[in-house]
Amino acid sequence: MSLTDELERARELDTAELADAIESIGFECTRCGACCTREETEDGDTEPHTATVFPDEVRTLQEAGDEDREWRDVARPMPYGLDDGEGETFEWALQTDACGDCVFYEEEDGLGACTVHPDRPLICETYPFSVALDGTAEPAGDPVDSEGIVRAHECEGLGRDISREHAEELAESLKERAIRELEEAISLREQYEPVGADGEIVVHDSEGAKQPDGTPIDGGD
């Protein structure tokens, strides 16, 4: 099925059915911080936190709160596909600190919190859920549960009671995210043009080719 067909499917998603699925699986955030921090690999190493972010979400986070942030303060090139710090990649990821945790994560008395919670990206807002459509992104980790088109990814908050109101809010955001991801993928595909990336990193998104600091390359929008 083409991305255009999948986009139509996303636009036709019934949020009530999505909410039913979320209710059936169950979820309550325990503020454990696992979805915002570095991951331990099977061999004992760690991998930085990785969460996709749309270009307009980067700009929103630049202006969130009282901070005056640069693009690099918010986002970094998605590392997947890069070779020794050079090459082309096709997404932005939230910036991480020296420990590999999301730069917007903080912890107090053992509880995690997002310092930009009202402005957090859709992938954070909808975690640990995703929808099973081609062209949509999955959070880190394989699905551990599913109900219809809704998938749930590893999270200690799964299986807990959730109010109908919260389930409906998550369903609305989940549908919005699926639509946005497919729109982004289609726009990127339509305007993608290879850019010489010898010794450099180029990030392609729906607005064109950019340098790691978000600056357009060769007249990108």
C-alpha cells in the first residue's frame, strides 16, 4: 500500500476505537523516566535516548518556557544511517545530554519529569503507543501488546487502569501523530534531492536539506 493510501487510512482512524484499544491495554505513567533516558544494551553498554521530532516541534521547543534555545539545543541529526559522523539522515532526534538522557528530562526524589511537558513532541505525548500503519514511526523497543491497530511498547505503566477521558486524549494525539508522520514522509519523498555530504552530515526533512544546526542547504525552505 502506498504512503498516500496509508495517509488516507490515518485520516479515517476512528478515535473512539483507538480509545477502546488503549483502555483495553491500560496505561498510567509511573514517572520512571525509562522513555526519556539512555538505554542499556545487552552487552552492558548504553545507547543515547532517541525520539523523533518534527521540524515545527523543534521550533516550538526553542521557544518553550523562558529559554532562548538554538536548534542544536533541541534536536540533533538522527544517528541511524550515519557513518562515523557523516552522511545523510532523514529525521531529527531530540537532543541528549552528556549522559545520553533527553535534555528536557529531570529527576527529583526518584520521579522523572519533562521540563517542557506542555510542549513535548507527539511521540512523547503518545508513548508507549503507536499505530500499525506503514510509514509511521515506532518508539524504541518492539511492541509488547496490541489491540486492533494500536500497539503498545515496553513500559512499566502498561496494564494499569486508565480513565476514558485520558484514553480519548491519547487517541486524538495518536491519530494526529500518525497523520503527521505520513505527511512528513510524503513531503520528504517528493522533494528529496541528494546533497554531497563528504565529511559532513546532511539532514533531509519535509522542509528540505539542512545542516546539523537546522540551517537550510542550497536554498531549502
